[in-house]
Amino acid sequence: MTDHPSTFRAFTTKGEGVDWESRASIHFKDDGGGVLDGMKALYRGGLGEMVGLIRRMPADQQGRYVIQIMGDHRIGIGEILSLAARPDFPG
């Protein structure tokens, strides 16, 4: 999994598109966040892997979860399904 800065010596090092290998975790949608939020992760892995896990869940359960990525950014079910529909999705 990559976790690198976006620039090096003033040149961009981050490629275009989605970094499917970036660190991510699945959480319950309403887990409350907080100081111990990292301990509430249900699954951890690459972004592509986490999107695939939720995509394979029954449709009536998918909305119960979010994916959290770097910087405490949470991705809801709409964005998760959009990512899963991308032609470059690895799953």
C-alpha cells in the first residue's frame, strides 16, 4: 500500500486516478467517530479491497457502512458504488 507525499522537490509524484492501494477501513456508518475511532474499524486493507467488500454485500446492508481513508475522510455508499463502477476498479 502506498502512503507517499503528493510532491517531491516541487514535482508531483501522485498519478492520476484512484490510488486503489491506499490504506482504508470499513466502519459502521454511525459509529460515533471520536478519539478511539481507529479501534472501531471492522476491516482494514487497500481502498479497492474495501470497496469490493461492500459491493459484494447484500444491497439492503450496504448503506450501514462507510469507508474511511487518509485524513479521516469518510466515503458513503453513493461514492463507494461509483468507485466500484469505474472501469479501472481492480475488483
